Amino acid sequence: MKNMQTSGSIVVIAEHFEGEIRPITYELVHFAETLQQFSPAPIKILVLDERAETLAKSLARTTGKDVLGLRAPQLAQYNGQVYTSILHEILRDHPPLYVCIGHSSRGSDYAPGLAMRLKAACITGVSALSVQEDMICFSRDVYGGKINADMVSNTETTVLTVQPGSYGPAPDRDLPKGNVCLKSMTVSPQTSTTLSTTPFQTSDLDFSAARVIVSAGRGIGEEENLELIRDLASVIPQSVVCGSRPVIDLGWLTYDRQIGVTGATVTPDLYLACGISGAAQHVSGMKGSGFIVAINTDPMAAIFNLSDICIVEDLKTFIPVLLEALSNKR
Amino acid sequence: MKILVCVKQVPESEAVVSIDKDAGWVDVHDTSVFRMNHFDECAVEAAVQIKEAFPGTTIHIISVGPERSEVVIRRAIGMGADHGTHMVTPGDGFVDPSTLAGWIASLSEASDADLILCGAMSEDLMQGQVGPLMAEYLSLPCATAVVQMTIMPVGEGVHVEREIEGGYREAVALQLPALLTIQTGINQPRYPSLSKLLRANKLKLNTLYVDAMEDSAPLQGVRRVTLPRKLREGVFLEGSASQKAEQLLTILSDRSFLTVL
Ligand SMILES: Cc1cc2nc3c(=O)[nH]c(=O)nc-3n(C[C@H](O)[C@H](O)[C@H](O)COP(=O)(O)OP(=O)(O)OC[C@H]3O[C@@H](n4cnc5c(N)ncnc54)[C@H](O)[C@@H]3O)c2cc1C
Ligand SMILES: Nc1ncnc2c1ncn2[C@@H]1O[C@H](COP(=O)(O)O)[C@@H](O)[C@H]1O
């Protein structure tokens, strides 16, 4: 049991859904290994589940790290209060240096509260690490990704949430499997209860056939301007019209066409971003695209940092010019 | 029912921002480009809809920020809120989220509230922290990224759906008082009505001044701010709109996305 103590370690909280380990977990392990280069400390994985055994064993095998499985009947479904109270109980007497959590809907739900209970700084949406004058800096996007802020922690323990997609999975190595330890936890009654987890909307939109995605952002301004996006898509073979979250929130496109962390992840050969600022939550759904072209009036827009071709223009005037130029050629 | 809504003033996403080396923070050039955080607009709308359904509900707005941020409080009152508190900060610099959450949580409007609504994220700092941290300060149950909510009959709290990845939603029952962070798409925020805006503009807000010194032991700090790394080459097309259009057509046809004759 002693080797499962978390004092002075880098703790990774595994994320899983319907019995499967989520990819972010392996990204967190990779992140923790990177952090370890600056701050040598053992890495421990914690996994919380109703039973925890299968998940813990599988994690120990695939990552080579020591895994502590925490089980409780209340963990049959995710609940923020249950997570916070279990993790607090485990970590408070053996304070780790870092607690690495996914910047996912669940991770961002419990990380700040857990940090406060541990009297730890919580730095969210971390996408990179660096060392400046002996201090470890955690990079995060601010101002829609137009600016990068390097944050430092002033506390003994630091809780970090890591932006999905910032670190690939840890490189494959032949590692001896880690130790597994299981612990049953008791949780006192909570003031919040998770009732169910259900699919909200299913879609039969098949992106695999789409070679090109023409995507509309809030920059289209008005619903009528969606016609411009549709006109553009109509002249590009094998293309589909999609959008960023605001366009879906406004009801201008259906939810199945939302690209991003809470929508679809796509990897077309060409992604044409029209009036999209390039916030991390959108980018994580499209940054794997083969070729990226962005049209935006703002030369500083974050989308330009990941585009192959950048066009600083008003889409309302530029798209008609583009269509006109094309029809003259055909 | 007493509702507290936290609203923040943020710059438009297209605002020109630059790095202020001396301040070690971000400088927004044009002060006319500020507006209410979109997520907070949805939180105000959600509160106003509860007030319409449950007469007797009062909505208090709190915003922490420099002098100019007062307008977002008045806008929220124009949308249907009742009162507002403005915690005036000397400037625009970074404030540790736990310090900020502590400031708001210390208001009597926070400890008296049956329901506290925040946005899921501020568009400038993008932390998603102030709500859950306040909940922890006040020992309230908390649900983040709420896309649907129902106030249950007295004593049964509030039922919400929170958005998770992959098109799933998580249904959660919370006892009141509770804190929720609101995700966009939950509603379409209304425009302030003229008559309510007129009242809002005449209303005297509670004004408190926070001293930067009150943040004497921040848990985290900004070491430096930089322009983000470029992940791809990012060739900027030059010339007139039609010259750019010609270049783009050539690029797209060279890569066989389009056929031009
Ligand atoms: C938990 C969570 C999950 C989220 N999930 C997603 C998600 O799955 N997908 C998603 O997209 N977002 C998601 N978001 C929201 C995300 O943070 C951003 O708010 C959103 O992506 C912004 O969309 P946008 O770029 O279209 O709008 P804005 O950020 O408002 O940008 C509009 C852009 O258009 C430009 N523009 C304006 N006018 C013109 C014009 N005439 N011509 C050309 N350009 C113009 C502007 O310069 C600006 O860059 C999520 C947020 C949270 C907190
Ligand atoms: N300065 C502020 N004044 C009032 N509310 C705030 C402030 N900063 C953050 N909030 C609230 O906390 C939410 C999340 O902000 P953040 O943690 O910065 O992403 C916002 O949507 C607001 O509801």
C-alpha cells in the first residue's frame, strides 16, 4: 500500500465513459511524463469507478504506471460532489505536487472545487509547459486564443486541467506493467445526485464521405449569410456545410453539424473556416484537417495560427468575389 | 426565490488586443468594443425566465470590473433583473479566480441566494472556474455546462441537464440553494426592453471598491503573456479581394479541390 501514497507525486485522474478509458487519459499520462522532466516525481494514476478493477488493471498494463482504483457504489455514474469528496479524502493527507485532470466537461466540473479543498491553485485549459527562470509555466489560451498566458502556481499542490488534443497519447514503449491497488471508499449523502446519462441527439450525417467542410462561424452575422456559405459549398465537390457553436446555438444549422469539443471531430482534406475565431473548443474538432483555409476580418484571429492559407477579408464581400471569379473561369 | 447572476464584461472577439509588456498583461485598445460575456447573457435570460414563471422572484446582478463594466449590469437589469452590485476594480489586470470567487461569495446576496447562476466560461480568461469555486466557498451543490433546467416544486430543488462530450447529456438533481454554470444554446437571450433600460439607467447600483491589495496571496499568477505559436505555415494572401480570390482558386485547383478551366 505504501507505494500507492500520493505524497510528492504527479497524480493523473483517469477519465472513462461506459467502461472505456477515454483518450484524454493517455494524453494526461503523456503530459505528466513531460512535467516529470521538469519536476522529477513518480506518476500515479487514480481511477474512480463503481468497481474500478478492470479499468485499473487495463491502465496499469497500457501505461506501465502504478494505478490506484477507488471504488464506491455512488460511482456508477459521474457526480461532481462524489468525485470531489473521494479525491479530497485520498489526497489531503498525502499532498501530491500536481493533479492532472482532463479539461473535459467532467474534469472542468470538479477540478476547481477539488483544488480549493486541497488549498491548491487550479490552472485550467493548459496546452503546453515551459520553464522560465526555474519556474514551471503552464500555457493557456486567453482572449479566444489570440494571446497565450504563461501561468505559475504559488501553492504546494497544483491542480491542472489539460486541453484535450494538446498532447498526443504517450509514445508506445515496452513497459513492465504497473502495480494495481484497489480501495473501497464510503461517501456521505450529497446535495446533488446524477440521475442519468443519455445520448441527446443522434445523427446520420456521415462526414467520412465529405472531402471538404465549409464551416460558418458567428462572423457570418446573420442567418441570410448562410446562403453565401451554401453557395460556396455548392461549387466545391464532395463538400458539407458545418459551423461553430454559436451558429448551432442560434438554430441556423442543426446540432449534428457543430464542429468542436461538444460537437463532431472531423478531418476533411480541406476545412474552410469562414468567420470563425478559432477558440480551443472549436479547434479541437478540426485541427486534424488536411488543409485549412480561414477567412476572417481580424488579422489576429487565433484560427490563422493553424491555417495553411489566411485571408483577411469580410466574408460577405469576399465570397461573392470568389464565386464570381470561379464562374468566369468555368 | 432569490437569484444571483454573475456577469462579466469582455471585449468582442474581433477586438484589437496587444501585449502590454509593462503591465505583463493584455491591452485592449478600443474601449468601445466591450460587451456582456455571451455565456452570462444566457444566464441572465435563464434567471428572467424563472422570474416570469415564479412571480416574487428577485434577480440580483453582480459584476466585478473597472468603471466601464457598469453598463453590463444595467443591460442585465434592462433584460429583467431587479438590482445590481458593481465591485469596482482599479484596472483590468488578471485577478486570481479564487480571489475573485471569494469576493463575490462574501456578498450577502450570495449567501442569501437560492440560486446562483454563472456563465460556463468567460470569453477573455476562458477559465470556467469562478462558478465552481464560489460553490465551494459557499458549500453549494454545483453543476456546470447546464443546457436545460427545471425548478421543481418547493423542497425538490432544481433538475438540470449538463452537456458532456459525444452528444450526451447528464441529468442531475440539486438541492437548493445551488450554483449552476450556464452553457450557450440553453436559450436565446432577449434584448433589453426600452422601458426597463430607462429604469436601469436611473437605478442606483450598489458600488463597492476592491483594492488590488486585497489579492495579497494569490494562488496563481501570470508569468508572462506572448503571442501564440503558429502551428502551420499560415500564408497570408496579399492584394485586392479579387487578387486574393484568384490566388485562392489557383491553390484550391492545384490541390484538386476545385476544377477550373
Ligand atoms: C464547454 C464548452 C464547450 C464548447 N464547445 C464548442 C464546440 O463544440 N464548438 C465550437 O465551435 N465552440 C464551442 N464552444 C464555444 C467556443 O469557446 C467559442 O465561443 C466559439 O467556438 C466561438 O465561435 P465563433 O468563432 O463562430 O465566434 P466568435 O468567437 O464570436 O468569432 C467570430 C469571428 O468572426 C470574425 N468576423 C466577424 N465578422 C466577419 C466578417 N464579416 N467576415 C469575416 N470574419 C468575420 C471575427 O473577427 C471573429 O474572429 C464551447 C465552449 C465551452 C465553454
Ligand atoms: N469579473 C467578474 N464579474 C462577475 N462575474 C464573473 C467575473 N469573472 C467571472 N465571472 C463569472 O464566472 C463565469 C466563469 O468565468 P471564468 O472562470 O473566468 O471562465 C463567468 O461566465 C461569470 O459568470
